[in-house]
Amino acid sequence: MSDPGYNQFCPVAKACELLQPRWTLLILCEMWSGSTRFNDIHRGVPGMSPTLLSRRLKEMQANGLIDHDDEGYRPTATARKLEPIIHALGQWAHENIDCEVSLQDLDSRLLMWNVRRKIDLRLFPARRSVVQFIFSDQAPDMRYYWLIARPGCEADLCVNDPGFDVDLFVESPLKTLTSVWMGWSPLRSALDRGDIYLSGDAALAASIDRWMVLSSFAGAQ
């Protein structure tokens, strides 16, 4: 049985009917961040099943929020008008919800997918570079990630060993790196305490606070 909605002419009620189906706003956020292909969108919302994601994308298309063609999914002009509004909502949450509440919901897959998209590749050598992230407190299938930087290409993220020599190892508890990336904890303090341990290429290690660009909400702190 479908949800009948609020049955109110109030614009807020109508907006909620359109946007409240679970995952809708997170899917839009993933598209605003640049993902257009089904698999990439799914990596940005790892808690969704592929079946649910497919259903929700069809609903969003029917409601005029996204378009779909051979090049993938994209927000419509109507949906793009929502972007500053939803970003402001996220900033409000970042500033007003206790970070310890947010840090109860950790996900290494989601963290690394977001770290990957914001990496500043200009600060990497003009060759292939590999950074391995190791979350020492996670189960083996959620512990290892390989970030691959190549000149002229987007950064790749692998969850299986790509077989390349690693230039820099970054070892950290998941909560520590999540807190740093979200701007709740200073990176340099975590490094000085040894909570985050770097080994390998000295130049990449020294510049991690510049090439590992933090969340867009981190500046609010």
C-alpha cells in the first residue's frame, strides 16, 4: 500500500512528499558530487541494496528529479535548485548534532569513497602513486583500501589489492580518520599522538594535510 502523503496544500508538506522517501536526498547528494553511473552512485550509498536503488532511481525520474540517458543519471534543473538548501541542512547538522552521535555510524566504504573524490591530485608525483589505507580495528573485508593516483585521471579506489607497489601506508582506527576527515579532530594532533601512522614516501607523508582534502562541512568547525 503506497503512502498517501500528508494531504495538505502546504508547500513544505508537498516538498516532504517528494523528498522524504528514504535515500532520495542521499542519492541526489551523490549525483551532485559527480557520480552518474549506477555502480558509482551505489558506492556512495552503500547501505542501499541494488534493487532498492534501482527502484528509487525510477521513482526520482518519474518525479522529475533526475534524467537518465546513455551517459548515466543526472539531476534535473529542478533538483539542482535543491543543492544549496540540502548543503545548508548538512551544515546545520554538522554544527549542531554532537559529533559523537555521528561517529556511532561508521562505514569505511563510505569514508574512503568520499576521501577518494576530494583528493588533490596536483600534489602527487607525475607518475602512478598508490596510497594504502589500513583501518586496524575493522574486519578484514573492511580494513584495506588502495587509492591510486595517475596523471590526467581521476583517483581510483580499490578494495582488492591491485598488485602495485605501495608508496604510502596510512594506518588508523576508522573512528579517528573519520573524525579528522569530517573536521572534528585536527589531523596534525592525530599524527603527533600516533593515532594515525604514516610510513613510506616522505613527501607524500609530509603533504597529507594538503592532498587529503577534508569534507566540505569541515570548514564549519
